[in-house]
Amino acid sequence: MSVVTLRVNGATHEVDIDPSTPLLYVLRNDLGLKGPRFGCGLAQCGACTVIVDGVATRSCVTPTSAVSGEITTLEGLSRDGQLDPLQQAWIDEQVPQCGYCQNGQIMTARAMLDRNPAPTDAEIRAGMEGALCRCMSYYRIQSAIKRAAREVAAASFIEADDAQQKEEAEA
């Protein structure tokens, strides 16, 4: 056992664990985060996905000692009581059926949109490959990702327009 320091959802945590313990177990059992889920234990389904320094990471096979950067879980996406646009799109598009895979779907999509904020349908399908859904809600998942991308783009446009108007008013 040794003390390992993790930065999760903006907070620093020290846990006394075997450093080879999978990150998933530490997040769920030691930190009480229920977003990442155990699915297959083989990094093939995606239910355990978290984002580590911007990269979608399968936490069921990632030793805690291998993680040194910022970890974001589903719980860390919302800010100041506001859902992440992707979380809101998931609700608006009524994506979940059984809901078990949704953590992995959302976290994989979030990492993909952070890399490519305006993906094509083909890029969405390629980016989401490996995040499995037994209920087959893939079309709704794709719709939610497209909705979130549009809403973020629209919000960015409004912010840029507001900034330009302010700049012009000050000139």
C-alpha cells in the first residue's frame, strides 16, 4: 500500500492503495464516484471511460499509478449547477434506454468533441467506435452529439459577437 495523489474533477485526493489497483475501483470505491461503471473489465465496452488529460481512457484496465494528470468523470462535466451541453443534449434527444453504457458514451463523446468540435457523421461514428450500447441507441447518441456540437458553436458565435460589439462600443 502507498499513498497516491489524484486530481479528479478539479479536486486533489490522496488515497492509500496498492498502486496497481485499477483506476475504476479507486474512483468508485474510494472516492464514491458512480459515473464510471464496470462493464467488461477488458477495456472493450467503454462503460468505465473517464477523461485523463483530454484523452478518453478505459479506467478498468488503467493502473492508478499510471495516471498523473487531471481526471474528469461524468460527475465533473457539469459546472456551477449547469449541465455540460453534451449532457443536456443527451436529455433532449432522450438517448438513454437502460442507461448502463451512458457514462462511457458521454465521456467518449466529450473527449471527441474537445478534439473536433464540429465532427461529421462519419467522424462521430469513428470517434465513438468501441463505446458499446446493448440497447442499440446509436442513432440517438449520434443525434445528441450533433446537437451538442451545434449548441456549443452557436454559443461561441454569440460570445464572439458580444465581444466584438463591446470592442466597437469602447472604440
